[in-house]
Amino acid sequence: MHARFAPLPDKRTHHATYETAAALRDRPGEWAHVDTHPNSNRASNQAHRIRTGKLAAFRPAGAFEATIRTDDDEAIDVYARYVGATATP
């Protein structure tokens, strides 16, 4: 064991995720390819996390739609679009 003194790093935010969400907000209603996964489980999970706002960058829940498609190489692509926050009564 050792002690290495260093400044505490900033809390990590996934800048790429926030940049992706911002790009989608800039072009509402347009589908965009956002990621590729080797299997449908991982792709479906990511699409679900986008739709439900589990990924903080994609909040509030329901503001984004996301779906998956298989490409020619059998990889699974994730597509998303910004549809706007839904108003609550």
C-alpha cells in the first residue's frame, strides 16, 4: 500500500454523451447514428437508457427516441433523435 498525494480530480462526466445529446437537440426530429455494438443486448440497453433518461445527458425521460438496426457487418447500430420534452398536465 502507498499514499500518493494529488489533487482530487473533477467528477467525470461523459463529455461525448453530452455532445451527442446536444447535437441531437440542435436538429430535432432527425435520426442520427449514435453508436455501434457487437450484440443486440448492449445496443438495446443503450437505446433504452436514452429513451428513459437513464443517461443524464438525455433527460428528461421521453425527450429522445432511440432504436437499433443491424448493419451489413452484423454489428448493431443505435439511432436516436430529439423529439422534445413532453409537457406534464
